[in-house]
Amino acid sequence: MSKEPYGFAAWTSFIPESEIRRLLKYNVPYYFGGGKPGALPIETLAQILIDLGNEQLSEIKSGNEERVIDDFNYGPTSGKAFLRKTLAKRLIEKDDITLDSEHPENDVLITTGSQQALYAMLDTCIDQGDIILTTSPAYLGFLVPAVKLGAQIITIPTDLQGAIPEHFEAAIKCCKKELGKKPEMIYVVPDSDNPKGTTVPKNRREALFNLAMENNIIIVEDGAYREIQFREPREKPIKALDTENKYVAYLRTSSKEAAVLRIGYSVFPPKVREQINKDKGFLDLCSPTIVQRMLDAYYRLHIDKVLPSALKTYEKRADTMRKAIDDTFPAGNRTDPTGGFFIWWESEDKDFDAKQFLEQEALPNDIIYVPGVAFYPLMGLSYLPEREELVPVERSLNTMRISYSYTSSEVIDIGIRKLGGLLSDQLA
């Protein structure tokens, strides 16, 4: 038999399919898996499409075909100026972000989803063996590309308030002592993080920023759930402290607050932005102009009118899930999200395997969640505060991420109580 005329890159042999992508193929009544937004302003989005189409037809009738062709054509890699201006204004007014005083839109970069911004950030800033500090657990959409691109991940324990700056500081010292170099990057999701749903308080945000300045480390602040906060007051982003635009890369996405239209918007330090824009040109040339037109209308005219209703829906779903967990789950601990899409549950039984339970018990009973083990790196190190040292990466098998974003409160109540009964039978 002849040899295949092609081979694969080395990473394909050790990096499996995303657990969340894998679970999306299941169509079950009790879906608590991927963080799919389920309270979307679909009437508003439909009306935007109608208005945009009517506007284009009018332009065509008036002989302005070139203007309409532009909506369906290639655009600048960095994104259309009209959308960048709209988003820059919102970042300044809503999040107190410091942008260029004359042309704030120049500091905003459009990407095809914030996932592209994450990948490009790693691709342009990380070489083989460079160290990245992040929380334990952490968003797998960051962990997997980081490992794929050769980073050395070091995970830092968290609590019910998310990232603990003192542990990050101690881990930096360990890196210098045990590995002979400092980390290049810190990755955090301060607002209702994925997967735990925790929100970092003000004093910790300030401490993380000061730590980055003192050690000359860039923070990648993932603000994916910044708009999905249903309790006030909201803490300012870490990026708001970075008035010189030097230490924090701030990543945002329209996917949670509008729809999964694959548009991200980010603020990077100038030299970083230049390189990421170059990398984006290699990845996709540009993001779709027509989608940028849609989102420009959404952010200018609609978001503050329709988002409050969505937030009430998400809060009700989160409250329903909290109560059902507390009523029916066996001994364990859960997080108490003030926004976002997820609750994290950990069994008191350290021998419980949530992934095995998913396959053997939950899926056959039409229930999906994401096993917590998916949110730990495939390889790397963990910082252990009690021993003040780095050890091979530790993963918690007895954990699960349960999403309340997509399913109605009524279905959540039934499904979570059903899951609680299965868990109680298993762990009795």
C-alpha cells in the first residue's frame, strides 16, 4: 500500500477536539453544555436587517450601487472606521477606558470574534517555552491555542472571588527561581469568568495591574461577559487602570450581548495592535463588512434598550439553577455568579469523575454539562500555595460547568433536579 502524500503538524497528534465542540453534536432536552446565548434581541436584529436592506435598495435605485457594493466587499483588516468609532465611544463612556484623545477609533481593532484576537495575541507575543500564568480552571479556548503554540502554562488556584493576586505574585517568584525566567503574560477573565462564573473585586484588579507593571508583564483581560452582568455595581475593567495603554490587552466580543455574529473588538497597546493586525491579515484578510454594518446600528441605536430584558432573563435562569442545585445535589460546592452564563459545581467526593458520569449517566438521561477537566491545560505546571512550588499540572475530575444561558427556566428546573437525583444516587 502506498504512503499517503501528506502529513500532519505535530500538534494534531496530542491536542484532541474541543470538549465543548464535541458536545454540541448532541441534541438533548436538558442542554447545560456550551455557553450559547439564549436571550437574544432577535426582533431587533431582524429589524436591523430589514432597515439595512431597505437602505441598500434605496441607494441602488438612486444610482449609488458602489456604496452598496462596499457593504459586500473586502474591507480594512482592522475593521471599518464607523464601527470602531461607535465601539470606542461606548468603551470610553461605559467602561472608563482611556483611548486616543483625537481619534479614539484608532485604538480599537475589529477581529472575527474575540477568539481570533486571543489566537493572534498568542501567535504574535509568545515563543516556544514562554510562560503564561492563568487561573485554575481557565477558559479552554485560551488554554488549547496556548499549548498548541508552545507556551508553558502555569495555573494558579482561585476562590469564589476569582483570581488571587498574592498567588500570582508568588508564582512569578517561583518562575524566576525554578525556571530561570519570568512569565510573559497573565490571562484573566475578571467579569463572570468562563468556566466558574466568578467576578474579581476591585482591590484584586488593582493588585493584578500593579503586579503587571512591577514585573513588566502584559495582562490579557478577556471581557467576554462584561455586558452580561445582572447585579450592580459593576467593577471597572482592569484596562481602566491602564491609562497609558501599555500593560493590558482588553478583549471584547459582540457574541454574548448581541448574537454570535463573530465580531470581536479589542484595545491593545499600540505596538501589540500593529502586530496583531498584521497577523489577522494572514488569518482571514478582514471581517465581513455587512456584519459590521449590522452591529454598528445595534450598538448606536439599540443595545441599551434591549439588553436589560436579556439580563433579567439570564438572572432568572441563574436563580432557578442555583435553587435546583441547592435542593437536589449531593454534598459539594457551587459558585454564585453575578453575571455571565455559568455555574461551577465541585463534588465533595474527590474520587467522583464528572466526565465518566456524563457519558454513563447524564447523556443517557438527555442531560449535557461540560466536565470540569476540560478547563485545565493538557500539559504545564500548577502553583501550589501550600508548598510554595510548581508541580505538574493538577486537574479536578470532580467538577462540572453547568450553563444556564440557553435553556428556559422551566426546563432548567426540571433538568437540574433530574441531574441532582442522578448525582445523589451515584454518590450516596
